[in-house]
Amino acid sequence: MRHTVEHLKVLVAGHLDHGKSTLIGRLLVDTRSWPRERLAALDQIGRELGVEAELAFLVDQLKEERLQGRTMDMTQVLIKAAHRSYVFIDAPGHTELIHNMLTAASRAQVALLVVAADEGIKEQTRKHAFLIHMLDIKSVITVITKMDVVNYKEDRFQKINQDVAGVLDRLNMKALSSVPVSAKGGDNISDRSRCMTWHQGPCLLQALDEVSIPFQEDRKPLRVSVQDVYPHGTQTIVVGRIESGVIRKGQSVKIHPGARESKIERLMMFEKPWVFKAAKGENPGLILANSAGVKRGEMIVDQDPVESTQRFKANVFWIGPEVWIIGMKMTLRCGTQEAPVEIESITRRIDPARLDIVEDADDHLGIQEAAEIVLRADNPLVLEKFSFIEPLGRFIIENNNVIQGVGIVTQTGL
């Protein structure tokens, strides 16, 4: 039997100023998911800033964002529609914050690829489409916004829709549906538009309601990222985030690297005096039978075989100001784990803006390029394929505490 998840996580991706925040703002209004008093304050916000109040203000909460008219960081918005609830993740559209968009995309089950009818496909549209493909988000809906700006013309929608389909086809992707909308006027958002009677497909909320995501009970192996260790009288509390699986009182575990054996003597949760188990996404305090030497960055696992790895394959999107040359050391961070890493080999380099394979020198990763590479870490890490356990398959690359690249693990144990 197939079930759908309670909250469908929807990434809203696309080029800067193509109307992503306005689209979410309209959904908030149409579904009455925004408090009435906050709507009343919208005009006041516009008067204070000296600009016309816009629906995007509902999403772009920071004053700097309102003044610049662009989303500076990803925003998550809960929208309660008739058939189910959605968590819309509004990601930045500009190049400087592409790593924020990747973090947002990794949490999503569905992607809305937003393209403005007046401007059409832009460079950032292709990059976001590539990242959606890279993270294997299979359910994609194309949303052609600002149809009011082009007088709701069907031929303009068909032209943009054909262009987007071409981009997705190059990535072996296909949209579930394509919806022409005007978020400003509310056309084709929650109801069919009288201005676009030529559109025979669903409105946006109908298209989302039709997306079926199978429910999967978390039966994956236990992985707990150690975040901190605190003294507690004569005992030690190990605080960790459960990345997958379930942890129980009395359970035998191993601590990596090193596969040291221990046992869960007690679980502690905030304001819960008696806890016997905790699951994925929770942050319990653990009292172990043997906690000697446990520190941040280590991993608590169950008794199933698990191997630390130092060589692995990955897909990387490089956003650093300089190239990354084979053999050059960088710092990899995955959850609470970190290690110096270097590129061992480059299998393929891609220019996401053009969706072309780069044919020149293969000894470096260039600025704003993506690549399939083999990485070598200086010390063992507990990593998993992104398709298996996302938090342990997603990483960032830093240099001097500045993010240079983001990536996902595609194969471990080389």
C-alpha cells in the first residue's frame, strides 16, 4: 500500500527576480495559511520602506531583502492546503548563494522550476536545473510566472515551456506538468484562470496535489553524529544527532572510527525524564557504558557492519574564487565530521550554465563548474551514498573557513 508524506517538501528554484517569493506569498494568501494580522501589516511595511507592498514581503522577512528585492537566504514556509500540507523552501536565485540553494534542494521531494514569461531561461535557471538533477529530485513541475506581463499569451507560454523541456531533456529529466501563472493576480495558483482559458492542465495546487511520494518507514541502519560531550557528575553525556535509524536504551553500539564497542545505558531528552528510544532527526543525550575518548565528529552506529572510508567518489559543484587543483588540500565537512581532503582524479567536468562537458585540462576544477571526482581524505570518515542516507552523503568543501564547494557522495569504500 502506498501512502503520501504528511508534509511534502517543495523546493522553489529559479533565476533571480523570476517571482519565486511572490509565488509563495500568493499561496500563503490563497490558502489562508498566513495570520490575518500579518496580512494587515503588509501595507505598513510598504509605507515604511517607500515601496509598493508586495506579496513577496510575506516570504522575504529580512529588511535587507525587502529593500534589495531579492531573497538573501533560504526560507521555509508551511502552507496548509485542502488535501495536504506543504513546506515550501524558497532558495536564493543569485550566484553568490548557490550553496544555500543546494542545502535547500537536498531537503526537498519536489522541485518547482520557476521561469519568468517575459525573460525566459537564464543562466541561473540552467544551474538550478542541473543541481535538481544532481540531487536526484525526480518530481519536477515547471512554473511559468509573470504571465500578466506578456498579456497571458499562449504562444509565449508554449515557447518558454518548450525551452525548459529542452533543458530538462539534456539532463534526462521531464516535468510532471507545466503551469502558466500570474502570482500577482492569483491566476492558475489555487484556481483556474479566466485569463488563460487555453490552459487545459491543472492549476499549481492541483499539480502539487497529484504528486505521489511513497511513504518509507525509516528502517535504515543507526547513524548518530556526535555533536558534543558534557561531564555530568560521575558520568559523561554524549549529545548527538540521529541521522538515520532508531536508538534504544540497552542497545549495543559501535563508535567510529575504530569500531569501539559500547552500550546505551540511558537516553535523555529535554523535558522528558524517561526516554527509551529516539529516532531520525532527534538530538538525544546518551550515557554510554564506555564513553572514554568519545569526541565531536565521531559516529555512533549499530552492530551492522560499517566501514570508515578515505577514498570515495562524489559529484561536486565548485563556487570558490579560484580553481581546485589535483593534490591541493581543502577541508571537507560532513555533519560534524571534518578532514583534510584532496582531489585524486577528475572523471568529468561540466559547465552547469551551458550544460556542456568541459573538454580542456582535467587537472583542476574551475570556477562555477561541476565535476565527477574521486576524493582522498587524510583520516577515516563515516560516509554514505547520498541516495541512501542524505545527511552523511552531503558535504561542503572549505578553505580558511570559507565555503568553496558543495557536493554529494556517490560511492564509498574505494
